[in-house]
Amino acid sequence: MSAWRMIMDQPVLRMLAGLIALLGAHNAAVYPYLSLIAVSYVGLSEAALALVMALASVLAVSASVLIGILGDQRASRRRLAIVTAGCAVAGSALMLAMPGPFALVVTHGILLPVGWSIYGQAFGLAGLVMAGNPVRRDGVQAVIRAGMSATFLALLIFFTFAFADSFHLDLVYACGLGLSLALFLLVLRAWPEDGTGGLPAGRSGLNMLQSFAEIARPPVLLRMMLLGAVTSAGVVYMVLVSLVFEAAPGRSAGDVALYVGMVAGWEVPFMLLLPRIAARVRRTTQMAWGTAIYVSHLALMPVLADSAALWLLPLLAGLGGAAILTLPIGYYQDLMQGRPGAASALIALQKLVSDVVAALIFGLGMTYGGHLATALTGAGVAVAGALALHLADRRDRPSAGIPLAVTGAP
């Protein structure tokens, strides 16, 4: 409750909580139905959709990294936030106005990936707001992040009833447009001017090459890759869950939706409870325990797929996921002290690493062993990443809070 009160009492944090909640609902509106819309309604082939998704992944990471660096260089975070939020509005409006192959490629391959980079920018700003209170920062950011899971789940439930009889493409993008427009107006009205409200407006003093070199330092890249290995477990789960349920006797697509919804639902209360332990337990220890709990759900899912005990697993997924989804945010902010943009860039790069690692796990596991082998491999990789991160921090950062970022202009 103390973290929640801090958010409600601080205008910028209150704005960010609303922004992240809107972003979660926007993702739920336009992302789960992408393959259905692209193939069945727009007429793209599966191969063309794969190319669009690859383009989106590259642009999302590139935009997040570039925007993060520019934010640190020029201290123009408000302007960058307005532009990226505007891209989300333009994408949904384009698909609503003229749905077709061209609009889908531009919307899902370019505009929305750039628009979704507002996620890293939002937590970069939250880190600036909480810079004077690092003990409470992880807890506050966990509560803000919980809003994304809550609104994602709420809109999925809404669409479950809305599409009970038939699918309506216009409803998807009308909701996406309304939510992105609300997000844009919130940024326009409430995102603080740079250097106001007690927030630092200083520039990094680094040129573009030096900024990239700062992120590419071996200690930074090592930790980012290890966290990518940890979070790859979540990607493996999302790819594997429908296949596991399809192969299990008596399971249906409705069971998949219920299971995924329960996982997202359990994440919310555990994220809200995370502030109670955030200041008492070392962050890498929390992530290690969170990973161990989360991968137990992944490893047991193929084993218990046709058992009633399966419905206990979302509890484990929510408990472990609360740690591995939220704690890396504060970890990067400590790693890159004074560089909120660089910290947000690392969040995007971590997502790319986790996607690539998960793809390798899925390809090898399904080729040589099947569902259980894939789940166990994903669990093993994630646990190894968490343990290696814990050991790396014990070796290289014996006292908390030692930054690895460059300080000052060279």
C-alpha cells in the first residue's frame, strides 16, 4: 500500500501508471489477433506475416535503443514520448481507415513497434522520479507494471464475450485507436517538460558512438544476455502452451485461453505484493527464486496437461513471473546509473535476446524430443541464466549500487 500511495501522491508516477495500463490494454486489443487478421482477413501468406513480424521485431528494438540514447544525449524525453505515442495512434487509425496488406505491413511492421517503445521510456522516467528513493523504486515500478497485466487480462475477457458469435476486425482497431489516442493525450497533457518537477535535465555528454559503446561494455552485455536467458522461459511458455493443450486429451482452445488468462491474473496480486520484499532481499536473489518458481510451471505443464492439477500451475507462473517481469527494470537502472535511456534500451535488447534464445530452444527441443524436452530445456536455460547472473554480481559487485555506466563526458 505504501508503494501505491507513493504513486497516487506523485503526479508523474500517477501519469505513468495510467500510461502503462493503457499500453497493456492496447497490446491486448491488437496483438493476439494479428495472425488471424493478416491471413484470414487481409490475405497475407504465412511467410509474408513472418516477414512482417521479423520487421516489427527489428524496428522495435532499433527504435527503443535509438530513442533511449537520444533521450540521454539531448534530454528531450517529452518530445520523443509524444512522437512515439503518435505512431501508435497513426497505426491503429490506418488499419481502421483502409484495412489491407499495405496498411497491415505499415501498421504492424513499422508504426506500432515504434509506438510500443513508449514502454521503456515510461520506466526510464519512473527511474528518474525515484532516483532519490532507490529502496522503494523496485516496489513502485512493480505496482506500475501490474497495471499492464491487469488491463491486458481485462480486455481479453471483454473480447472473449464480444467475439462470442463472430469476429469483428473493426472492433479490434477501433479499440486500439481509442486506447492509443487516450495514451497520446495523456502523454501530451501530463508528461513533464524536461528539467521540471525536480527531474534532472542533464545531457549525457556522449556522442552516438560513445553511447553505443557504453551499452556494449562486456559487463553490461553479459548481464543483459543472462537476463535474456532468464526471460526466454516466458517466450517458450507462450509458444508451447497451445501445442501442449492441443495434444492433451480433453483439452480445447478454450482451455488455452483460460490458462493464459489465469497466469496473467495471478501476476497482478504478486506484483502488488513484491514491494514488501523488494527492500529486504537482494534483487538477483529474488530473480533467482522467481526463475526457479516460474520454470517449475513450465516444466510441469506437459506432464500435467491432462490432469486437474494443471490448474494449480498458473499460481506458480504468476508468483515467479512477478519477479522476472519487473525486477530487471530496476536492475538495468542501477547498472546504468544516470542513463535512464540506456537502461530502457537494454530492456529492448533483452527482449530480442529472449526471443532468439526461445526460438533456438523451441527448434532444438521439438526436433529432438517433443513438448516435454522443450519445456525442460527452457527451464534449464532460464535457471542457468539466473544462477550465472547471481554469481556474476557477487563476484563483480560485492557492494550494492556500484554502477557500470560511464560517468561524465569523456
